[in-house]
Amino acid sequence: NSGFMIGGFERNAKAAFVDEKIPFQWQDKLAQDWDHFMPLWEAAKERIPLLQISKNPVLANAPDNFTPNGKWILGEAPEVDNYFVAVGMNGNSLQGAGGIGKAVADWIVEGVPKQELLPFEVNRFVDLHNNRQYLQQRVVEIVERHYAIEFPTQSEYQTGRRTRCSPLYSVLETRGAVFGVRMGYERPLYFDTTSKKGKPPKMPEGTYYKPKFFDFMLAEYIACREGVGIIDMSSFSKIEIKSVDHSTAVVDYLQKMCSNDVDIAVGGIVHTGMQNDHGGFENDCILVRLSEYSYFMVSPTNQQTRIYEWMRRYMPPGSSVVLNDVTSMYTVINIVGPKARQLLSELSNTDFFLKPFTCKYVDVGYASDVMVMALTHTGEPGYCLYVPTEYALHVYGKLITIGRDYGARDVGVLTQRFMRIEKFIPLWAEDLTSMTTPLEAGSAMRVKMDKDFIGQAALQKQREQGVTQRLVLFELEEIDPDKDIWPWGNEPVYRNGQFVGSITSAGYGFGIEKLICLAFIRCYSKDGQREIVSTEYITDPTAVYQIDICGKRFKAKAHISAPQSSSLSSTEEEDTVRPYRPKVVTSLVS
């Protein structure tokens, strides 16, 4: 009847039915609220002038559902086997209905998704995200952010904050930490060393150009390359896996779950994937063998619920293997840099030495039995300290105080992120997904085909036939990081003018002083079919790669391994493996 239907996503939305279940006759509970709708109505009249002469408009007030991060909730519920959900449409039930129905139907039939659905999986949450008081605050913010511009790594939620925190949160805040949230866990993104006591710094206005806090990150990187960088990485998911009857059941179970050989010596560390039946990554983790019958697994932060349920569902009936989520029992302090060994030697009162990918318990200061792992997740030398939570403040205080003599500095996870990209270290859920395999990601060396594991047949077939995509590192050329828009993810990649892939993660390579990206590259035939991607195809010197950033194409150089960056001198390398007594040096600690 020539009418208009007007709606919108308003600022300062109102949570409905906070103290009760949604009533069957909800229409009787929600009256017209013109005061609340008026900003949308005024904007609509400005957009459609004809509305300005409309008479007696009717306002219908109806509830809708929104999720804690504004994305659909799909998949098999972690608490109930074979119970699938497709909920949380965030005000757009019709928008994805057909695709959602097809995706969930395929999931039910196949047992796993047939397309990439990680951002929407129901098991991306923890118990916090089902807390009614938390949801009452968060959904209000979700509504107004629905069509807002979000800046990668810079747009953080303001509600539901300071809930899951490391024991170091308060002291890091006083030292200038600017926090972001992953799985509800507060993580220091970077440190604003110009902040004043009593006035915690805030994230500046977002940008797609060079981040406004770049100089802080550069100083953090220098500390990691020349002295010691100290990173709070406590948000890692941590699971203890053991045989309660002291049998080899835990080894047999993990050998089946993992594509790498996990039957390593006690005190050893193995980096392994957990694959699905198609060979795709369900997890990318490290396993520490604590004893003949127990392991300690470290996974990405957003895997806390997901991987626990994945492993539980593959547990053999009647098995003596048990899984314990010990995420909150340990504070993880990553000490990165050429002086990390000397610092740890002084704090442990020993000539500390640990071979790469090994682990041992060490007394650090007055803290007993700190689990020290010889890895840093950055490609740089150093150690990860898994500190019993009650000792966290003491150990951190010692690291900062004694670390002044070694150029120690607080470092955020954004700097760590840029460092791992430059070292060609892919991250699960960004570069590695349930649709990508180790052979495609360049980690075939961590797959042992001579043992039985989930996905072994699929990977064996892929190895024989060849891969149709490969993970490649690109360094951007002819781009000015100070003036041009940066790549942040999903930008298209072209080879000789043909689209061949998209960026999965991007950042700045401090060592090579260039913008860098990771992307899966494909090869297409003339009729659009995917063909085998070889090393020669990627590294062909006549091939011209370009990355499209906001409509402008920039030339890029392809690498199948990490590019050479400025490295330590031989003298500095020797320093990391010989006894060292501290000398007074210029401190990087503010």
C-alpha cells in the first residue's frame, strides 16, 4: 500500500527481558518507545524526504537476539553430542538463512563443516560468555557496532572488560599497558611508556594506515632483538593430559590425535598439529612430556573450549586418559631476546642452559618449580616461563628489576604478532584452519606418515597428488608505510594479473623494514580449475605478484621461507650460550 518499513541498529540499545525468560506473548510486554527510536526516525526522514510528510507512523517494538561478538552461532554444542545449533542472527535472520541451513546440514551429514566456519562455531566461547549480567551489557554494545567501521587489532569492546585477567594485569596497567581482549581474557597489546601514573592509557582512534602506537612497538621490538622483551601470554589455553593408571594409554591416544610423533623423551617439547579426517588443522599446539604418563599441551587462546571438546569426543570408551583444563593455574611470561639466558641465570642462581624445544623445572627467585620452556613463539631466542599463579607477581617483579641490567622492557602481543609473521610462523584460526593442511602450510616436516593418526590417509593422498595451494610470505615493495594504507587481512593477491589468493595475516617486518603478509597462493587453469602449486610456480623469477590494498596494487616479493633480516653478530650469538655476569647498560625500562 505504498508504505515504507524502516528499522535500524541504534546506539544505546536496550536489553530486553533481563530478569525473566522471553514470555510467550512478548508483544504485550514491549510498548512503543518513540523517544528511543527517534534518532533513527530523524535519520530516516533525512535520507528519504518523503517520510517528512508521513502521518501517524506505526512503531512496532520487537526483540531480537545478539551474540557476544556479533557473529552467528553455528555447529555442534560442546556440552551435548549430536546437538546442533544455528542461532544468534544479530537482527538479520533472513540475510544468511539459506547459506546457514546448507552449511549446518552439510555439517550434520559429514561430521565436520564443508567450508570455513571457524568465526561462527559455537565452541568459540567460554562460560563467561553465557553469564547473564555480562550479556546484558555486551549485547547493548553489539547492536551499535553492527554496521560500525572496525579497525583490525584496534577496535576493542568496551563492555564486559576486566573480567578474565592475568595476575599481572594491575601492575602492567600502571606500566602503560593498553589491553585488548581474546576469549574474554585481557592481554597487553602494547605499552604506552608516556602514560602518567593514575591515568591508564587508552587505544587511540583507529586507522587503516600506520598505527598511531607504532613507535612504542618499534621500541619493544628493539628490546627483543638487543636485550630482553617481557610478554604476558597467560591467555594461552593449557590442558594437562595423563593416564591415571600409569599406562601407555596417553601416548597411544596422543599419537592418534597428533600428526607429529609425540613419543618423545621426558622434558622434550614437540610442535604438532591435530588434523581432521580431511587433513585440515583442528589445532596447532605444543606438547611437553612431563613424565612417562603425562603431557602438558599449550594451544592458542581461542581454543580453550573448542580443542578440549574435540579431544574429549575422540577419547576411546573406557580410556584411562583424563583431560584437565589448567589454563588459570599458570601465568605465562615470555622472555625474548639475546640476553634472556643471562637474565634467567642470575634469577635462578645457576649457569642456565636449555636446549631448544626442551623443558625443565627451575627455581626463579623465591618461586619454586617454574616450568621453563626453550621457545618463544617469535622465532627469536628466549624462554617461556609457566609460573604457578601465586608466584606470578614475584617472578615478574624480579624479571623487571634485575632485567634493567639487560635492557629489559615490557612488550605487547601485537609486537609479538608482527615478529612471528616476519619469521613465517603461521597462526591457527588466521593462517591455519580446518580447511588447510600441513603440506599446504609448509609444515610437512612436522607430519610423521609412518604412524596412524587422524587425517593420515588424506595427507598421504595429498602428498602423492600434490597441493593446490601453498602458504607464502610476501614483502611489499613500492609502498610507503608512513603514507599508504596498510594491509590488514583478506586483501586479494594477483600473479601476472590473475587473482590467486587472499591475505590471511599481515604486519610490519621490523627486521627487514617492510610491510609483510602471509597468503595461500593457488594456480588456476584457463577454465578456472585449481592445479598443482609447485615451488617453481611460486618462485618463478618472471612472475609478478601484486597485492590490492583499497583498490591500489602494490608489487610484492614472494618467499617460501622467512626473509633474511638483520641478525645477531657471532659475538652476540656466543653471548647467549656462555656464562654471563651483568654489566650496567643503558636501560630500556621506563
